[in-house]
Amino acid sequence: MSVTLGGNIFVTGSNRGIGLELVKHLAQKTPADARIYAGCREPDGANAQALRDLTTKHAGKICILKLEMSDEESIASAVRTLSEKVGAGGLNLLINNAAIAKPPLPGPLKDTSRRDMMDVYETNVAGPFQLTKMLIPLLQKAAASSDQGEEMSCRRSAVVNVSTLGASIQRLPESYHLAQLYPYRSSKAALNMLSSCLALELKGQKTLVVALHPGWVQTDMGGDMAPLSTHDSVQGMIKVMSSLGSKDTGAFLGWNGEVLPW
Ligand code: NDP
């Protein structure tokens, strides 16, 4: 697989699951001068041991940034730190991966509260919205310093919003009976709209934006029944990200490159 990613890359929710695997693959597969910034709520907590081990293994290449996506000040603070660290190079790739699903599966309507809706929306939509908005100047810096002319790419300047096929209104009848997940599905549908809006907003500055479904993956969120390992999902996601160009901005894609229905 040819990996074209590099420069400064920021992954949110990176201490476990798909985020941790993304950091692992990116640290292995990007050039030596690439820097992977790993967003994590509790960098010193027990839940971040695997990420700390990875950071030690790839000394100097991975940098952990404290980041709580539901907290406005935490996002602002992470952006300030990132800005100092990347300097003139700016940010090449933001992967909005952190998310929650409440109430637990299958999440029927009767078990779902207004509070669940607000909590999920805060982390899955308002967080990525604020973080991306605050990072636009850094993404613009990276885009402007590229020698790629008019062409967009994830190496140049891009935002990848980790979405889900569960947000597809067209495909809802296939999975609704298995999991209702009102807050989660609604939040990811909103994230898809956010991706579409940002794709139009940032086209002029040559920052590419996509919504990317990682597949059904064996993680705390995906559960044991999921058919895909984090390894295979992330390998597919990185292959897709490496192949994206101007024609793809605004798309909703699967981990295997399939174009998904909204
Ligand atoms: P996990 O539940 O395994 O991991 C979620 C990650 O997000 C953790 O690192 C968690 O940190 C972090 N996180 C949660 N809330 C916050 C917050 N408020 N602030 C900062 N970080 C937070 O999920 P997955 O790895 O399975 O999912 C990753 C992405 O893939 C998500 O966007 C999810 O919606 C999407 N996805 C997953 C699928 C699957 O089958 N697994 C299917 C489709 C989409 P902490 O340890 O601190 O809680």
C-alpha cells in the first residue's frame, strides 16, 4: 500500500480503539519528519497507557495533547499548544475521531433521554465543529505552503470526520431494528452535514473535507461481534485517505473506498 500522508497530523480520541490504531499506523507508515499529535482526555490516566507506550516506541514522532471534546476551554487550549508546536508548517491533516454513543446498544427510544441527546451532540458535533473552526488558520497555512498547485489532498491540508454508515438516512431500514441509537445516529448525520458545509467553505483555500465510515469494528464501541479488526479498518482508512484528491472533497466514503449514500 502506498501511503502519501505526512507533515503534521492530529487525531482526536486516540488512546483506544480506532484512534489508537490510527496513531500506530501513522507513526509506522509516514516519513520520519512527520509528526502525529494524539488527542486524549487523560494523558496520564490508566486508559492512556497503550498510547504512552506507543509514544515511547516512536520517540519524537508522537506528541500527546490533552483534549476533552465536550469542553470549550480544553479545545482552545489544545489548539494553542498545537499552534506553537507546528509553527510555520501548519496542520496538514485533522482526523475528528473521538465520539460517544449513549444510551448503550441497542438504544431504544424508551431508554433515551434529552440528556443523552445533548451529551452525544456535544462530543460528536459541537466538539468537532469548534475544533475544526479553530484549526482553519493552521490548515490554511499548510495548504498555502504546498507546491501542489490547485490539487487537494490529505497530505496537503484536509479534515477527515469519522462518521458511520449508521448515519445514512437511505440505509436506515437495514439496521434500525438492530440498533435504534437516536442520539448517535442523529449526531453523525449532523457531522455529515458539517462535513458538506466545510467542504464548500474550505474549497477555496484548498483544504479537502470528507466524512469517512470506518466499517463495523471490534472496539469498545463496536463490540466483539464486529467483523473488522482495528488493524484492517485503519489500513483501509489510510489507503482511502492516501488516494483522495480534489474530486473527492465533500464525499461520504467507506473504509474500503465505497461512496456511501447520505
Ligand atoms: P471507542 O469507544 O473505542 O473509542 C472512543 C475514543 O474517543 C476514546 O479514545 C475516547 O476516550 C474518545 N472520546 C470519547 N469521548 C471523548 C471526549 N468527550 N473528548 C475526547 N475524547 C473522547 O470508539 P471507536 O474507536 O470504535 O470509534 C472511533 C470512531 O469511529 C468514532 O467516531 C465512532 O463513532 C466511529 N465508528 C465506529 C464504529 C465501530 O464499529 N467501532 C462504526 C462506525 C463509526 P476515553 O478513553 O477518554 O473515553
